[in-house]
Amino acid sequence: MSELQNEIPSETVIQLIAGAEISNATDVHIVARAGVGSNRGHPRIWFRNCGRLSLALNWNNLTDSEGATLPGLTMHALKQTIFRREDPSAGIRVIRSSRRQIRARLNKTLNGEEIVLRFQPRTPPPLGDCFKGSPAVVEALRNATGLVVVCGPQGAGKSTLASSIVEIWANEKRHIRTIEDPVEYLLDPIQGIVSSVEVSFSQNDSPGASPLDAALRDALRSDIDGLMVGEVRTGPDMASTLNVCGAREPVVTTLHARSIMDAILRILNLASKHMDDDVARRSLAQCLDTILYVDLAYSKEGRPVPVVLSAPFGAPSIRKNIAEGTRSSMLQALTTAFEGGMVPGTIRKDVAIDNAKRSGGTEASILAALPPSN
């Protein structure tokens, strides 16, 4: 579980933030390092810039010329100052200051412990920043009535994009409940309410009620106008999410997937573990509004720029393709419809490239962020 309060970061965390900003880092890895010799017992610090890892050499009074932390900054000391517990176990903590937040994760591996820090702005960017050349898509998402799925690879900005959608919904004078593990952003919209609940989602596909079920029941009794469900990874949670969709209240969730078509298959594969396949397909066909695919490109300075593709699923012919026929025929029909420009509101690769260029992304990084062809 993460801690939700704002805080004054420790001096070490301030130094990490400063180093990340100087290097335009999106992530920082602090990795245990066994061995003997000068500083061999100290962890090394790596940072990710433009999607690639580099050693943090002589980094802001934290590391030496080999990227090893300076004397006194042992893994134990770093764990204490970042997680603020005497002996933290593996878990997640979100550190929030007035301008920036850090999602800190402590992992235990066969090689030893590692701390992974993901640096994020304090609030998600306005939704329009992702669709500078496609304002109609912003309006369509503002008025969504079914399930919106944000998919993409790890670290692609899925939760950030989903939070931007939540914020635009709330500013329509609505009450939006978010159920996450952990809560990513503490949103405070001017024209509405966002209430966030932290719940440990299912860790496996075992039968029985998941922790998400109780949170969903509570949300539906709380006079909400929309819902965000954090990343869905298991069959029980996918089935629970589909079961609350289909009413007028929009629902947004995130999902690991390598393309929009892959997201459809993953949803059906997960849901089919806990409901009949035909039921899963009809449920998805009835409630699916839009699938967005997002990955990150970068500006010349290393600033992350989202590359977003969009596929709306509200047309009766599209819904029919999901509900009926074989999966292979469904995918073929949907791919033809979306890539052929037959569905209004679709953001294809050419439009996604143009939108990302308007936001300052370099052409090479934009092309690398596009999903593989199906």
C-alpha cells in the first residue's frame, strides 16, 4: 500500500529529484551490488533517459565515477530515507511533494534488493495535450458512456492518460471514484469530485470474491458519475470490471497489451476464465466505448511525449463483430475497419505521429513508440 499524504522530501530524495531533472530521467534504479573492493558493497544508481538506462556517474553528490553511492548511502540507509520505515518489506510507496511525485517500489530479487523510482508530475497533463490535432477525440472521451480501456506496454503512461480522462470527466460537474493499487494521482478538479480508494487487486486467478469486488459495490452505492479501475491483471478483476460497465456511468481502466487488437483478446481471455466465452464477448460488445493505445516518444531534450492511437467501438457493426463469429474473423473485420479509416473518430498511426510531433516528439522516437502491425 502507498501512503497518500503530501510530505517534505528528505535531503537524499531532494538530491535524487535534482539528479533526475538534470538528466531528464523518467526512472531511477538503485541496485544492490555485492563484492569486495572500493565501494563494491554500495549500490549503483542507474537512470532512464529516452527509454535507455545509463549509469549515474558523479551524480549530484550521490555517486562516484563508477555510479556507486558514496560512503554512508548504503541500501539500508536509502530504504529508510525513501520508504520511511526501519525495515521496509517489498512494496510500493508514492512520495508526493508540491510539484512532483515519485512512485517508489522495493523489489527483492535473487541478485539482492533494488529500488525503482518513477518520476511523475504532481498532476496529469490536460487530456488535450495528447490529441493536439484531434480535438474531436477529446470531446468523444469527455462524453463516453461505456468502458474506456487504456492499453500499452509497461511504463508507457497508461495510468497518467487514464487520470487525465478522469479529470476531464470530473470537471463536467461529476463525482468520479478511482480504485487503484496504488493510487497514482490525488486529483482535485475545480468543477467536480474525485474520491480515490486504494485496494489490493487479485494476485492470481483463484475463484472467489476479490478485494476489488467490495470496492466496486461500495462505489456503486456512493452516488458516483464515473469510475476508474486501476490496472487489471487477472480474470476475477476483469470479470468484475465488465460486470459494472454498460450503464450510463463511464468506466476507464488500464491493461498491458501490445496493440488495440491485442487488448481485445486479452480482455476476452481474462474474462473467459470466470464466465462463458460467449457471455464475455456479449458483455464486452455491449459496454466497450473506446480503446486507446499509448507509448512514449521523447523530445530532443528527453521529455516524454505520449503517442496515442484510438479506436471507438460504439458503432453497431463494430459491436456485432465482437459479439458474433470466430475470434479470427472478429480481428480481421475490426482491423480492416479501423486501419481502412471506415470508423469515424479513429486515430490511426499517421494521425498519432502528427499529434506527437505537435507535442515536440522526435520522429525516430515516435516511430519506435508505435505498436507493431497486427
